[in-house]
Amino acid sequence: MRVGLILYGSINTTTGGYIYDYKLVEYLRAQGVVVKIFSQENKNFWGLIKNNFSKKLINEIIEFSPDVLLQDEMNFNSLFILNKKLKEIGNFPIISIVHLLQADALQNSLVKWFTKKIEGIYLKSVNGFIFNSISTEKSISKIIGTNNNSLIAYPGKDRLQLNRIKDGFGFKYQDKKLMIIFIGNLLYNKGLHLLLQALSQIDSHSWQLSIVGSLHFDAKYTRKIFKMITYLKLEKNIKIHGALDTKHLTKELLSHHVLVVPSYFESYGIVYTEAMGAGIPVIACNTGGVPEIVNDAINGFLITPGDSTMLKEYISKLIKNRGLLKKMSLSSLAAYQNFPSWDETMAKIHAFLNQHNQVDTIKKNNGSIRIDNEPPYPCLARRLP
């Protein structure tokens, strides 16, 4: 089988969506699938629109002659017109990998409305979907209705090879300070400023914060964070690591008590499941796919997006009640067992793509292919319809 994949820039970019795409390409190639990556340039808005008219890209795709063409949905601005041309001259299904509905992550209502319009055109231009969560599937269904050519494939949990079941598990919960870790590139949506606001109202002798993530995605926001830290006089309590490789990230996770990433929107959140493998409860916002991972008051806490007061209360609760912290940590480990490995997820996608490669099967089903998605994982059963 020959599979093409369209995305922006480098597949080695360190964000959840790119990690997912990288793991997929790695797995498919290991199974003998020929995979070619077609990279589009991530420009300003009009530059993205111009990408739709790239004859060079069209010629490269036709020359490669894929059996299936995958597209990262993030490229919707650069593909919503181009796909019409590809369907006219190509004889292959187009499958969109949807990490999130981009409009869901926007704050400005006008920009959100406009983005959703273009995104809707793009979503109707493809033949099928791979969703990273139940939440993402529901978001897309609200725009274009149910698409039977679809698969829900959760991101894997084991990139860091974590599964912290060991003797003397509770020793660190008696530490005087609550060791907090934030993992995420410094972007407004990740909500680091909310965490700083909350911590500024808590006794500085009772906590320590480590910040892990790239400082280079949004220079303006990064400067704001550094100014906040100085203004709030939090320098002595905060260590900024920048981006870390998997080895050093694993080491950092194992030395902390709780992960706090109060993103305004997350369609899933790979880092949440990874933290649970280290026996770390999570504090996050109750949006998108996060409730599919975090069971409120069991393996973490869910807050309303933007609510630094609620965030402060939950952090304070874990500072004062180490018994609760240990109980939540054990619950995190239990929940971790219920999520899939990367190999399990990518095997599902491989099977899905193989079915799309079987033209006779497609015709027999009137163009409709669907691998039945399993019932929600045990940790979700009580929380999802």
C-alpha cells in the first residue's frame, strides 16, 4: 500500500498532533507501507489560501500515486479548494486526521465563525476521518453530520515508557512542598498565565513549579509569562526547562506530584495520559476530550476554563491533604492501564486504511467503510453516554 500524508512544516514538530502523525508514519513504514510526506508551508492567511493552487503539490501527489491520501486537518485552509482538483484527477480516497476542530480553540467569536465556515467546506471535501477522541468526532458531526467512513483512534499512552508501579510508592507524598509540573509549549491557549495567577495567591513556601515546553512558538506570550513571574515575585519557586527530550521529560515527571495544564481547549491531551503513567494526578479544564481522560475528583480535578480561583482551591487542597494526593495518584495509575498503546492505536488505523485500499469492499458498501469503535474505556464508562 502507498500512503501520502499532507501536513505543515516538519513532522518532527513537538506538539500533540505532530507526535500522533509521526507515530502513524513510523508504524505504517514498519508494516511495509510506502509513506510519502507532502509538506505545505505554514504562512499567513492569504499565503495558506494560495497553497490551494499549488500545481507542484498536485503533480507530486499524482506522480506518487497513493492508494490513500491522508491529510492533517490542521491544513484545512490550504486544502479546502485543492481537494476538489485532487478528486477530479486522482483515484484515491482522501482521509482527514482530525486532532481538533480548529475553530473550537479560538477565542474571538467573529474569527471563530469565519474559521468554522472554511473548515466546514474542507470537511465536506474528504472521504473519511480519523478522530483522536469522542469529543472531536462530536464537534465534526455538529458541522457536517455523521460520516460513516470514520474511526476514533485515541493517541497512545506509552511514548515515555512510563508505568510507575513500585514499592514504597507513597514516600514522596510526605514532601513538604507540592511539586507542580506544567507541560506545554508557551501558548495562550495552554493557560500558564492562569496557573501563575493561582500560585501567586498561595504561600510560596508550600509549592514549587517546573515549566516544560518550547519558548519559541509565541514570543510575545513568552515575554508576558516572564514578566508575570517577575511582577508576581515567583522567581524562586519556578524553574523553566524549555523543551525536553523524552528521557529528561520522564525524569521530570517522576519527581513531581501533580500536572497542571489549564488549557482553554484540548481535544484530547496526550500529556495527561503520560502523566498518569508516572502516578501523577491532573488538573485541567473540563473542555473537549479532557473529561475522557480525567475523572473529576478521582484521578484529578476539572476546572472551568479561565477560572484561576478554582485552580487555586484545588492546588491548595492537594497541598493540605497528602492522603488525597496519594489516593488520586493511585487512581491515575489505574486509569492509565485503560488507555491504548501507540501500537494498538496505529494498528487500528492501519486496518482502517487497508479497508479503504480495497476498492471492491468500498463499492459493496456504497462507499461507506467503518471499523466499529469499541465501547468507551472502563474509566469513561460512567461519564460518557
